[in-house]
Amino acid sequence: MADALVFEVSLPYRALGQNSRGHWRKKALPTAAYRQEVALIAASSIHEQQWMPPARATVTLEYGTKGGRTAGRYQPRDEANAIDAFKAGYDGLVDAGVVADDSRKHLHIGGARISNTWGPRVRVMVEALE
């Protein structure tokens, strides 16, 4: 059994950035697509890494933004926006069974780090709190 679940997904779509001012309908499709992408990769990682979902977990994000503009993806400039842009990803973690719920009872957001030396990916690290 793995102590931590670690996997990588693509950067969120530009429409998922906090500063995106588009109509909600234009944001709905990218939100659903990103949620599904995270759920599929997380579910596969659970199986590969023999992860046993804990009652409570902390999730830390590492953004690699290099090449994000070319890929047409969101490149956050600060940690608060990086966390916000990953909201659909947190829902995908719940869908995959990584955590029971995204409420504070089950999920603690450990923060985000941003690097422009690698990417364009988000490394997701999930660790049991108990």
C-alpha cells in the first residue's frame, strides 16, 4: 500500500482561471472535461499505486507551467489562483474515490507551488492526514 498517491494531469483550461470573465456556459464544458480527466487519471493511479483512500487527506499541487501558453492552458501566476483553477480537479478526485468528499471534513488543501521550469502539467500529491 502506498503512503501517498502521486500523479500528473494537464494544466486546467484557460476558462477555469479565476480571472476568466466568460459566460458560465462557456466555462461549463471545460469544467466537465477537466473533472473527467482528473477522475480517470486518479482512478487509474489508485489501482497502479495500490492506494487505500483515507478518511481525511491533504492535497498539494505542483504546477509546471512551461509550455502552457503553447498548449492553450491556464498558467497561474500565484498560488491562490492555482488552487481556485483546480476546483474541477478536486471534484474529479471525489468522483474517482480518492477522498470521500471535498468538504473540510475529508479534504485539506495543502497549497500549491508554481514552477516555470517544467510542464505543462499539474502534479497532484495526496497524503493521508490520520
